[in-house]
Amino acid sequence: MAKVTTEVTEDGACQSSSDEVLPTNASDRTEPAKVPTEEERILGALTKAWFAGIDLFFGRVNSRTLLNKTMPSDNMPSISTGVRAISLPVMEAFYTIQGEGYHQGRAAYFIRLGGCDVGCVWCDVKGSWDAGAHPEISVEDIVAGALRHPGRLAVITGGEPLMHDCTALTNQLKKAGFSTNIETSGAYPVSGSWDWICLSPKKFKAPLPGILPLANELKVVIYNKSDFQWAEQWAAQVTPQCRLFLQPEWSRSATVTPLIIEYIKDNPKWEFSLQLHKYINVP
């Protein structure tokens, strides 16, 4: 009689082999052919996935990308790889009027992603800092929410949105007919396909050099007089085509707005970003 055995190989496949059964005791028993059970088939699939993950880990990417999901840990950025994030932590998403910068006054769908370690003391959305405090929402559901409104300008903000791989989100938004804008400190590598990049550098965590030639807009928040020099440092590093904006920090607007007005009059390459949405009382 022949004995058929099923083994799970290193690559996770179930492999059968047939051998002549040798006597193991005086009874010289034989066993019937064994058909793989459902549990064995599942084990084979899991083992295959495990070895694939190990291969990725010791290759070019972290094995966590096997899950096809952005998984920020301790406020660190996701690794940009060929595997796209299928969900992102979303603090809020809403349809409103863009109140800042070059696109001020346009209808826009804002998608605010959770997670930020830049730590601006005057940040008005500190609730966005902890990515784990916000639900993971699939890219498909995020885009579906945007499609409920007639505007086709999508603004990805945060938090710091580039802590996450934005490739899948921007690709799906573009397929749905949206223009994709991002507002970022530039502290993390750029991912995603963008029609407009608004770079808003922060003293707490400076932008990476790679974003400077990509910026369509430089928006510097003015908190005190020294911020004008800070603004000029970054204006000297972006391209000549980049639009330059100065924006008063909201709690200090009464003090710094007159300073910004005079500075722009003396330095007309700059424009004024007003935070219109706060004056007209929209999100």
C-alpha cells in the first residue's frame, strides 16, 4: 500500500508525495490516502504570505506594506513603496470655501488626515496630531464622500498629510475628476500625484530639500517680526514660478496684519493670505 502525505513547503504550497509504507510495528499497518483539510489549505496560504513578508522585509520595503495599508507608528511616516495605502486616518472631511493662499475663494472638499509631529504651538487643529485617535477610512469611501458635492477641487491637509503615502488617494481622486491640492510643512518626502503643492514651512521642523522645486505656493505664517526673515530664507530656495504668500497667525492678526501690509508694499513679490474662511464663518 502507498501512503500519501501532505506537506506545507517553504513557499506556502501544499505538496503531496507517495511513499511505500514500511512496517512500524508488528501489525504492519497502512493508512489510506489523505486529502488536505480546509485547515491545511489555510495554513498553506498563511505560510506563503509569511515568507512573502519576510522576503519584502529583507528586500527593499518593510514587511508591513504586505497589508497594503499605511501604518504610522509613533508619529513616524509610512514608507513610500510600490504597495499603495488602502486606508488613511481621517480626522474630518468637509465641503467649504478655500480661505487661504492662491486658491482662496474657491469651493473645495477638504480631507484632513490625522497625524503630525511638527508641533506648532499656535496650531488650531491640535486634535489632528494623534493619528491613532481618528478612524481609518478606505480610499474608496473618502473619494465617495468627495463625489457627493459638485466642486472638483480636493485639498488634502492635516495634521501633516505627508506622514502617509498619499499615492492611492490622489490617484483615485484624479480618476474621479478632481484636482488635487496639498497643504504641507514639507517635513516628510512627497508622495502622491499633485496639481498644486502649498508649502508652509515651520520653524519647529524644517522642510526637506526635495519639496522646494516642487512647491507651487509658499505660504509663511507670520507670528512676529522675525518671521519675515524666515520667509525670505525659504523664498530664496523655491523656484521663480512659486507664488509667495504671507499670512497672519490668527491670534496675533491685529498686531501683525499692519506689519504684513507694509512689508508687502515694500516687497511686492509677496501676496497676502487672509484666512477668509474665518471671516465668513465657514470651516
